[in-house]
Amino acid sequence: MASIDLHPTELAYAFAYSKTEEVIGWGREPFLPTGRDTASGAAWYAEGEERLRAAERLLGNPDTGLRFSDAMTAAILALANPGVVLLAQRKAGEGVKTLTIHAAGDTLVGLTRRSDGIFELSRYTDLTAAAGAGAGFVGATIAPLDREARVEANHQVLSKLRQLAKLGQTEKVLAAIAQLGASDTDAKSAILALTRPSVAGVLSVLYCASNRVEDAETFSVATNAHEHSWIVFPPADLAGPMVLERSSVAALAARVAVGVAARLGVSA
Amino acid sequence: MESLDDLKRWDDYRDWMRKQVKRVSAEPEVFYISRVKLDFQINGKAWKGNAVLLGRKSRMLAQKMRQEGCLFLEGTASAQGKILTLNGFLEKHVIGTERLFRKLKLGYAIEAGLAADGAADPLEQQWKARKARTFATVEALLKSERPDLAELKATVRQMAAAEREQDWARALSLLNSLLGFANGAPPVTVEENARLAALSPEALARTDLTRGDPKELFSEDYMEQLMDAPIKGVGDPSLKALMREVEKGLSGARRGEVMEALARIVGIPPTAAKLNVDYGRFLVVRKQQAVNAKRKDEKIDALNEEMHPKFMASRGQLMFGKVLGDAFGIHAIFAALLSPTGGLVGPGNWLIPGIVQAGHLDPDNPVALHGTVHDAAGYLLTFHGEGPGYNYRDSMFEILGTESPLSGQISGIAYWVREAGDEYLLHRVQAAVVAVEKKLKSARDAVAGSIDALLSKVRRTKKEAVETVSEVVDEVEETFEDVADAIEEARDKVERAAVDTFETAADTLGEIGDQAKRKLEAAWDFVWS
């Protein structure tokens, strides 16, 4: 699964033609030059065109008309007008590292940005691979689940329990989670993940139309020092139940992929 | 020969063809056949037939004529004596070429070689599928007692003619227009135009003037169809002048004269009379536009023809016009003038305002086309309060994949979704969502099991590969399944990814629904607070 490197000027050039004002998960800033005057803008686009042509992502010649390569066309259209975006945000200190996967038609493209500002663009063969990438990026454990564990509460209760645990009131929280149906071992594992995660992040499934996020399914993911991952998610809306569940990269990928399949109406 | 006009001059075209065809050798070379039949005048008599292009400059010519609105199919031709063998075309196009060569009297026989990939033209398939899907709707329309029944029947007749001529793009376009009749919007008639024109600004602002379902306008099907849509009059200097006149407004006898002149360029059909009715509706739509512009403090940008001398009546502008025209049930030439810069693509006009330059990109390129449709959607929403709506299910089935671990679970998922009923899909009713989430456990377990098995296999294979690289390389190739690969690659990407502040990251979602935003904020709280 090879990635290609794309300079922000290349994406800016393409987005100017597709009239994409913002890319979901990235906004507009990463694609813009630092100077916003007309001269620097024109140079920015000229550089983009030159790079695209050199890499044969832009074909033909300016006199008779240029066209993007098929692969670039599909990627830009998916970035510009996705039906679904998987937004993987991984905690890095107090900051965030981001992977987005934009799905449109049969195209699934992943986008990450390196610290030198260059974007890496990957393609995924199907939704399950894309969901796997998202789950891997947010740090869900690679180890298969050795047992299932799940408790249901609501948003207020789980938020409150996490706050109490962070304040050191572990016994109280253990008792509360046990009351919700978890074993003592699982309760301890969950508290450790939520209060002192070694890796954490949020994997969101964003349902989009006309490049606007219409609805979201979110999974907060926390993995503790014992490589146990826990996810917190509301199956429906925030007013409904909130689930705390043991997970893994495979379990989370499956949850996302099956959820999207159901949502897209596979029965239709 | 340099343009579509040159091609339509029969004697010149015959002389040109005579020279080109003699140069065709036994080696296959590129050969173009027009997608639709063109109007020729042969010794003062009208003849309709396919045109072909061949020879050294044919690629450039095909590209140029495409910009002028005439689309060509590409294949190859080779000659053995006076037999020309065509490869890569459908039978109907080979027959069209045969007819043309007979008319040209070049003395060549045409033979079909290998057919084009696929049994039928994709547009033909699209037409047949859409026709079947909408048959009942059209039939009901024809049985209705509508004031615009005559117009409707005329459209059906034109559609039947387009089908007979195998002009699938036109047939589809007419069907779209017919379906516009079905949504209950005011019919485009003289009487209805007069009634609408008499409405108060407030009442007009509340009236839905769109005819098709906006969701249909922005569908994948529609975009594909737009790419191949034949558009008459592209780049015609007379059309440019007439469009400038229309934009300024017409009255008295001049209105009729302009309609006659327009019909000569973009018709017939449509006739001057039909264009006149469309112009009447254009004025109504423009009135509604003005009301909403004032209310929302928005304005329509005028086209700066000094900066963009080629844009008026260009394919880009008329394609934008076609999208809006399909929405309002009027001809593209009028609809384009509702927002004369609509479809103008060029670097800078969105990300960094003010750098619009002459676009190099082919207006039919899907990326540019997206820009055109984006303009149309933005215009409809801003000035007429009509949008494409939320239709996330449109054309998204492909992402599920057929080779993935998920594919085997699809029927199970489908069962539970069906059990939950339509409400689950349409409104995501809370209780149904929670119930389906639980019912899908077996599907999730099966998928997760498959992924775990793949991951374990990949890791094992990797370990062995270190020891006996040459023996297992092939096996690695075969077993390195995409899902496991994607997971591993994503884990590697983490190391290289840039770190943004949380505030920056939280601000990158652009437009977002309230409930989605609240869910994201709650999820972030569990990790970042």
C-alpha cells in the first residue's frame, strides 16, 4: 500500500479548480501560502501546476487543455466531496496527529501531513481496510481480544466516573463500574486506560453531503500500559446510552466497517 | 480543417478526408467518430450523420471540437488496400462511419474489427436503467390533466426521437426535464409565467421554481451524463452577442428576433417559441433571485469579459447553465446568465480570492466539472433556497468492497437493517439504532475474527520471511491482505505525522451539523480533557 507525497501547492491547485473551500479534517490553512497577496498566491499555484505536471498527475498541455490523471481525479473528488470521512485523531502530548480517509464512490483515500508540510496520500481497497487504518492510527491494540467486556451507562455517568477516577477516587469508581456489570479486573483496566492511557485518540465516522458533515459516529479510544484498549461511544445520539467496551484494532475496525455498512443501507 | 464549422462544410470536409484516408496504413492509428450525428448540407440538401476524424492532427481536432460541444469516441483504424478496419467502436458507430464513407464517395469499404469494451455504451445503459425506473412516473404524467400537457407530450416525442437516433445523452437530458414535471413545480408555460410574474416579491420568494429533484441534479449519474452532454453553439460569436443582449433584457419585436436567432444556433429543438417561453421563466427566476439577493445582502458577479474574453458562451459557462437550466426547466443559455461567472474555473478564485486567471483545465475534466456543479449548487441555495439535501447513501455502496472480510457479512447486516425498518435508514430512530447495534454483534465478531487471523498470519509470515526470504516472498505477496497492510501502514504513519494544537484540529471540520458537533466534542472530552 504505497503512499504518494503531495506538496500542498499541488492540492491547492486542484482544489482551486474543484472549488473546494475546506477539506474535512484539514480546513484550508495547510493548503495556503503564508503570504496571502495575489503575487504569492499566483506563484503558489504556478508551483503546484509545475509539480503536478512533473509528476504526471496533470497531463496534456496548457494550449489544448490540461487534465488530471485518473488517479489524481478520483483522489481530488473524494477529498472535495466525500460521502463518508473517517477522521482518526491521535493524542500527541496535548496536541493532535491526524489521518483522514475520504470515501466517495469506490475511492477511499487517506491523507496525513508530515511535519515538513508534505501530505502523504494512500489508497485503500475497501471500507474494512480504511477502518483498520483508522483504528491502527488511534492506537487500538493489535493484540486480539482475549475476552469481551462491555458496560452501558450514559454520557453524564461515564464522564463523571472518569472525572472521579482522575481525582483519585478509584474505589468509588470501581464499585460503580462493577455495579454496571463489569468484573473487577475489567473495571481496573478501563480506569487505567481512561485516566492514564499510553495511547489515546478519537476515531470518528463523519457522514457528509456537499462537503458538509451531517452526522457523526464517534469512538474515544484509550489503550493502557497492558495493551488493553477501551472504547467509549454512543450507539445513537448523546441523549441515549453510552457504551464502554474492551476493544482492539480488529474489533474497532469491524465495529466501524459494519456500522457504516448498516448505515449506508446494504439492504437497499 | 481547424474547427467544427470547417468540418460541417461538406466539400471541404470531403477533400480533407480524401487526403487523410490515403495516409492510413496497415498499422492501427487513432480514429475518432462523433458520438452523435451532425447536420450537414450536401448540395443544398440536409443530411444527418456521424463525422469522423483521422490523421496526424485528429487528436488535437477532437479535443478542440469537444470544447465546441461535439464529442468524439476514440478507437483505431487500419487499412488493407481499400478496406478500412475500425477497432474499439460499437456496431452503431461503425455503421455510422460506413454511411458517411458512402456519402463521401471515397471508395473505401468499412469493416468492424474488435468491438469496444463492454456490450453497450455506458450512457445507453444509464438511459435504459433510468427509463425503466421512471416509466410509471412518466406514464402517470401523460395521463394527467395538466395545463402543460402539450409541452410534456412534445418532450416525450423529442425523447423518443433521441432514443431512435441513439442520442443517449439527449434522451437522458429530456427525461430529466420530464421528471421535472412530476415534482409539482409550476410548469414552464406562458400562462404560468404571467401568473408568477404577477406575484408579490414575498410570495415569489416563497415559491419553489425548481422542476427536478435537486438530489437528482447532484447525483453521480447526473455528473457522468453532464460530462458527455452535447451543447450546441459553444464558442459561437453570434451566440455570445445574443447572450449579451439577453442579459441586458429584451423587449418588443427584438425579443422575437433574438429568439429566432438563438433557435438557429442552439435549436431546433428548441423552437424560437419554446425559447421565448423559457426566456419568460428566466425573467421570473431572475426576479426571485433579486428578491433573495436583497434579503440576504448577496450579489451576482458580473462577467468581466476583458479579463475572460472566451468565457461567454464557452462550454464551461453553458455546462453551468445546463445544470441550472435542468433545475428550472429552462434552456442553458438563459440559465447561464442567472450567474454569468458560474462555471468560471481558474486557480485562486476560492482559496485565495482575486487570482482568477484563464483556466488551463479542460472544462470536461471531472475536477473542473465538480467546480461547475459546486457553483450551481451554491447559487441554488443562496438565491433560491434550494439545495441538494443530505443523501449520503447515494453511490456509496462501492466502498464496502467485494473482496474484504466484510463482504461475507453483508447479508447478515442487511437482515438486521431490514428488521429495523425504513425508519432506521431515514431517521436513525434511537431505539432502532441501539437494537441494530446489538444485533450486528455476530457480523462484527466475524469481521474482527477475520482481521485478527490476517494480522496474525502477516506477523508470522514476516518472522519467517526474515529467515528464508526467497521462499516466502511469493507467499507474503499473496497473503499480505489489504486490511492488515492498512493497519500496519497507519501505525507507521503516526511516527511521521505532524502535531497540531487541539484547537487547530478541532477547527478543521468546516460546516457541521449541531448534533454531530456535540458528539465530537463529547468524544474529544474523554481524551483531551
